[in-house]
Amino acid sequence: MMEMHYKIHEEVRFVKGFMRAIAYDLNRCDYDFLPNSLVDILHKYNGNSLLYLEKALIAIANKTIAKEYIDFLIKKEYIFIIEREYINQFSCLNLEFNLPSHIFTAIIDIEDTSMVANYKIIEQLNDLGCKHLLFRFSNQFDIERINVFLSKYKTLGFHSIGIWMYSLPLLNTKNIKAFCMQNVKINKISIFNHKINKQNNFKTVEIQFYKANWTDATICLANRNNFHINITLFLESLTYNPYFNKKIYIDKKGFISNAPYCMIFGNIKTTNIASILNEDFKFLWAASKDKTFICKDCEYRYMCVDNRIPKKSNNGMFFFENGCNYNPYIARWKDQEGYVPVEECGTYDREAGFVPGKTKIAELNKRIWCEGDN
Amino acid sequence: MILIVSSHDDFSTNEIIDWLLYYKHPFLRISQDDLIEIENIEIQNNDVEFFFQVKGKRFSNKNFPSVWYRRSWLSFAEFNIQCPKIKSVFNQSIHNQLLSEKNVIYNFVNNNLFRDSINTPFDCNINKLLVLQIAKKIGLVIPYTKIITRKKDLLALTKKYNKLITKTQTGGVFVGSSREKLNTLTLEVSEEMIAEMPDRFFPTLFQEQIEKKIELRVFFLENQFFASAIFSQYDKQTSVDFRNYNFKHPNRTPPYMLPHDIQEKLKQLMSALHLNSGSIDLILSSGGEYVFLEVNPIGQFKQVSKPCNYHLERLIAKRLIDKDKE
Ligand code: SF4
């Protein structure tokens, strides 16, 4: 029989973290945890005989486990098996990320609609290829007023619109539904200051009610329940910071920045948007997780979108002032047993970055992963 | 300027237009809903120029060195020929004459406008059987194919081939209304199906079912190939026709490079069919042969472009821009 070779499916990307790896299943939008040692072997022999893989796996585990791994990898279609002569016909996935947009996402706070109209904010964004808008309306806007505002922009080429609004007296399910029917591009509505927290979807629109005021919802740290695995986010995250890349924020007074709480680059009343899109403005776009201390050691780094503002250190890397809910050095989330903050796992310096304390980490991991299982 | 003829809701067209906007390149997009009013057609020495109005503006065919045909067709305003009110033989023959005149002009304008375009409205008319014949002549392997009208012939064929499939001789189309749907994708021929068939039936195409390692969907653009391997054989729902998409558990579709000799034969085939772009379906059989199935002139390149990240939308946009500058 012909010798069979294996190959990793290009739509599956094995991403190593400090402690463990994740198999990103980009076309089935799912993921699995794997040991780093398995990923090393899979990469090392990728395209080679299945026997090599088997042998290498037996060397780190035993025959039964090796067989189980291979069965698992084949069953999940993480790898496939084919005769050697065809292996080289399978080419690599192009990892380039590109969008036909100078700005892709815009967050616009709205208090004064005449400012939006006079300075042609929406038209300018449309000309820049913007596809996603998030309007955050002040408490002066009931659903009827929002509807009137949106009606002016229906013919423009946006793909989706999100709405943040206040829960005002006349708001009810009936008029929300009518509003969604009239504005087919709306994909998400967040309603703040509501009596209760609830979610009430209508067709493809996600409608979320919050008791909180909307300023409270602006900090969103990495949260494993909100992670998405898809090819677009993965590719974007390889090179860019997916929260900041091609994003713009215009506040209620017309000040332009990358996102809420970021540095101001000008005001819509005196500057047009295209003219501020210079290298300084795009600085945060390049703060990929690979170029960010701690995140670069995290296996979630190509599915994680968080809105902390990266700061530049002197050696071309970025760092965050606030810690994350996840510690990649022990693979533990804050709400999990055994979690300790990253700072306790080594020495952290804004210039040198995080230097893992090997003994300390080994000790912690032994406690969490070995003793905990007993 | 670039001319794009496509239905107004075609998503792939929108994506290409996003790139044209990004590169700030002028274009005109029309569909059958935009009436074209021909002003005049002048036949010069070795050139033709005609002026027309569409979408409230005046153009000449010379404005459009770069043309992309995707979907839809050109609608001409003057050709709204009314049926005669009084039905006499004379009126009817005048009416027929007008229709013939119309066709001459329609064809002439189409021929000229789409002379160097990427795809043309005529591409859709290719005869699938002729394509198989030419493919075979060029040396591509095709499945054993027979068009049958008698049950006894079909039964004889089932003895010869383990498994048979049947498909339309046109393209796969969705026939039906919201209540009833007829799936015209490729079907495996079952014993029950044969049992229900009458002794004589409408000429139907049957092919041997090729046992496959993988299916290949290839987008072809001006002698370049962009292929994706479809691992459909693991999935019952898609193993006969991968267009029976399984949305919950999509097939793996990694990028694939066709061997050189297959590329050369496909180039010959596309050239013989006068196609500069299209989607080609092949199978890599379990015996290791590349088996040619069919070509769809106006194929869906998105299914190849997105999972393999080929950026075909940008490539087509750039190609159109280059043609405009040539
Ligand atoms: S460490 Fe970085 S990449 Fe990992 S979860 Fe936290 S923010 Fe995301």
C-alpha cells in the first residue's frame, strides 16, 4: 500500500500559548485546547509520513495516547491523510488581511443632529468605505427621533448599524419591531437605563436591555464567552489590533479620536475625516497582540478583542496599564480556582516586558494542573 | 471608465465595486432595470462607435475600454415593440420583421460592447454537452456520459457502473416557488428512482459516479487558476454535490494548486470555448485521475475566494482598472 502522509488543514491554525495551544477552526468557528508539545510535533512533520507523526507522539506519550490523538485530529478534520504525491498540491493559506475601506467601523455619539448633517459626517464616512456604524444617542432621542435621523442615510453603502439608546417612556416592543423593520441594516440595539436586564431578539436584530447607564458598558475586558473564531478576525489579529484597526470615534461635540477615551486628533467642525488618517492616527491599529507584552504569550491572541488602550514601550512593543482577566502563564481565568495575577508569575517591566519566573510558574502550574486534578 | 453589467443585488459585484471605490476608479454599473437609449451607431473603417444614454447620462462605447459582465442583460429602450392591435397576417409579418431588426442591432451592440470584456452575456449559452466533447478531445478525463430515453438502457448502464448520477444538461438551477421546490443539483441514481421511472422518458443525462479523494472548484481568470479542494466525501449531505451545503458543519476547503498539465489542458479548453473567466469543477478520483466535470461561465468565486483568502474581488477590480488604463 502507498505510504500515507498527513497535512494540517489550512483552515485550522494551531496557536501556541505559554502553557497550552488552541486549535482555531476558522471555517467551523470553533476551537479546542491542545498541548503545546503536540502542536510542535504536528508542525514539525506537517506534510510528512503519518508514521513519523505516530512515532513522535509515542515518544512523548504512549501508543494508546498517540493513536487517540491521531483519531481525534482526523475526526475533527484538523489534519487529513493522502498519498505523498498530492501533498505538495495543497498550498498555504494567504495570510494577508485587507479591506477596501480606509475606515471600517465608526462610533458616533449623537446629541446634535445638525452637527452630523452640517459637517456631512455620515457622507464622509461612506466615502471612506465605512461599513459598520454604531450610533450612541443621548437621552434626548426617543425611537421616533432616531428613526427620522436614520431615514436620511438609507441609501448609503453601510452593511450594518448598531444603536445605543436610552429607555424612554414611549418605548415598547411594538415600536422597536417597527423600527427594526424600517431600518433593515440595524443588527444590534442596546437600550440603557431600563427597568431590567434582558435580551429580546427580533429577526436578525439582537436587542439588549440594560439597567445600567451606557457609560458603564464602555470598558470591556477580554471575556472568553465573547470570543469569536473566524477567518476575518484571525487574519486581522495577525497584523493589527482588531479593536482599533480602521476604527474612528466622533464624540457628541465633534472631537475625533481612535475610540472613546483615546487621544483627540481634531474636530469635525474644522477638519475633514480623511485628512486626520495619518500615521499618528493609525499608530494603535498596528498594536497587534503579537506586539503586546503578555498577550503575545496568550493562546487566545487571535480571537480576543479588548478595548484597553495599548501604550508603546521603547523597544517597539506595546503594553497595557490594566491587567487582563486571564493569566496565560498558568492558563487560568480570574474566576477559576488557582488564579493569580500575571505580576505574581514573574517580573514585569514596561520596557523589558514580562519575564516569566520559570520556577514560580512551574510551581503554580504544578499546583493547579497536577494536584488540582487528583 | 469601467462598465459593469450585473443584477443590482449581486453581492460579489458590490464587493468588487467597494474596491473600485477604494482605488477611486470611475465605473458605471447597469442591470436590465436601466433602460439604454441608443442614439446612433456609426460603422467606420475598422471601428465602431455608438452613443447611448443610460441612467440620465450620455456615453459612447469608447468610454468603456474595460467591461465586466456578471449577470443580467442590457435592456434597450427603443426596442419596446408593441404587438399589433389588429391581428392580420400583414401586421404580424411587420411585427416579426421589427423583431428581427431589433435582434440584429441588439447583437451588434452586445458584440461590440463585450468585445474585450471579462465574460459576456453569450457565455451563459454554452452547451454543457459540447463542453464535455471538447474537454475529452483536448485530453481531459471526463466521466462516462450517456443521455438516455429508455429504461432498459439505464438498467444496462447500472450493470456496467457501480453508481450513476444524473444532473441537468443546463446549469443547476433552483426551480420552484415558496411552497414547492425542485432540487436540480446532482443526484445519485437509486434503485427506487429507477423503479418509479416509465419505460420511456425525457432525454436525461447519466454519468458514472466517480469515487473521489477530493473535489476541486477552480476559479479561472485570464489564464490564472485559483483552486480550492473540497473535502466533501466525509459528509453524506455533500458527497454527491457539494452545493448541498452543510452550513452547520461546512466542508474543509483548503487552497489547492492544479498540476501543470491539467492547467495547460484547461487553458486550451477555456480558449476553445472563448471564455476568459469561469468556475471549473473537477474531481481528483480515488484512482488519482483529475476528472473534468463542468465549467460555469458565471461562477460563484466567493466560495473559493473567502476560505482560501485569495482576494479575488480585489484581483478582479485591479484587472478591470488595468484594462481601463491599457
Ligand atoms: S492576555 Fe491578552 S490576548 Fe490573552 S485574553 Fe488577555 S487580553 Fe486577550
